[in-house]
Amino acid sequence: QVQLVESGGGSVHAGGSLRLSCTASGSIPSVYLMGWFQRPPGKMDELVATIASDGGTNYADSVKGRFIISRDSDHKTIYLQMNNLKPEDTAVYYCNLHRPYGQDWWGQGTQVTVSS
């Protein structure tokens, strides 16, 4: 149906940058909301950023001014450019595709570790 594959995680020092990628395949709906969630150690999933099929974006307050969500023109791949990373950004990051009034699909997750 729909498959999401993530990449780009890693380990960096505070102040460093990473760029996460999520590539979708399958029957992608024409109207959708895609985004990134984070799962800090011992915590529940939290929304980081979203991008809609019309291009509109939203960010969690904690990442505004530091992270940028974007997509390729073919709508198959989204990115999360993470700048000025902080230790509290350490988490497993998951790509999500949401179909309005339908189901959600999730990537496998990619680990981001930020050392102080």
C-alpha cells in the first residue's frame, strides 16, 4: 500500500546539524499530511513538524527557527533539516503519512543522538 523509509540519523555534538529523509512509495493520496515525530527516551511520540499536500508547514515550538521541513517536487520524499541540535533533541524520529479521514503510515524510525 504505502511504505515509508527513513534515513539520515546519527550522532552529533550540540550545535551540529543533521538532515533526515523519508521516501514514500505505493499509493500516495493526493491530499495528505506528512510529518516527523520524535520519541525521546522513556517518552511518548511528539510531533516535530508537518507539511501538507498544499505545501503548508507547521512546527513544534521547541524546533521553530532550527528545523526546516521540506519535500521534493514529486511529493515522494520529505526532509527534516535539523540545525543547532540540542541534547534534548535526542530521540528516535519517525516519518508519518496521514490520509484525511483515513489511516496513518509510519516509517521504521531513525535514531538521532546529540551529545553535550
